Amino acid sequence: MMWLISLIPVDYFLYAAWGMILLGLAFYVAAKLAALTVYYKIAELPLEILAIVSLGLGVYIYGDYSAQTVWQQRIAELQHEVEVAQQKSTVVNTQIVKQIQVQHKVIHDKQVVIQDRIKEVASNIDSECVVDKQAVDILNDASIYPIRSTQGVKP
């Protein structure tokens, strides 16, 4: 049943609200005019009841229409904010991807340098398994995070 109401354009609810309010005012005026005449005095109470119900329903419909309008505006604002955030996120994502590529290159370059140094010092390691001081220095250099050292941050 509610889907039938959703087929009605929203502006028609505004017209219905104003129509109910005007109808309520007309009933109220008719009730006061009926109170002035002797023959129609009996119609005063039903007309006042109709006026109150019509005015109340009209104000309720108008309030619902106003709330719906406010929410639609809020939805439009939030959709705009989401679009702006998506555009900003694409820019930030490209910057992050570039930074990750630079970090991978720095790590790879440091790995190649460490491997070359290990090859050079490998001949210094003797058969007694005594670790040369240069080998320890190479391992210590390899344990330093290369990105921090290139960005000036000490580990």
C-alpha cells in the first residue's frame, strides 16, 4: 500500500496540506456563522470538530512534507560530500602508490648493496666459524629500516 503513496509526486502532498488547512478554516468560519443563526445552531459542534480535524491533519501533512524536504536536502549534501571525498581519495591513493613504489625501490637497492657486501666479506669467514666483524656490521646495516634512514628518521 505504501508503494502506491510513493507514486504520488511530493508536491501533491503540499497541495493536500494547504487544502486541508483551508478546508479547516472554512469549516471553522462556517461553524461560527452557524452559531449566529437559530436554524443552523445545531451544526456548530460538528463543523467545529471537522474544522479541528481538518486543520490538524493539514498541519500534520505539511509538517511531514517539510521534514521530507529537509531530509532530501540533507541527502543531497551528503552525496556531494561523498563525491568530493571520492575525488580526494583518488588523488591520495595515487600519492600512496607512488610512495610505496619509492619505498620498494629503496628497499630493493639496499638489499642489493647488502648482498654485494656479503659476497665481498664471505671470503673472510674462516673454517672455524668465527664471524668476522665486517659480517656483523653488514647484518646490523641490513637490520636498519631503509625507509626511515632515507627520510631522516632514526630507528
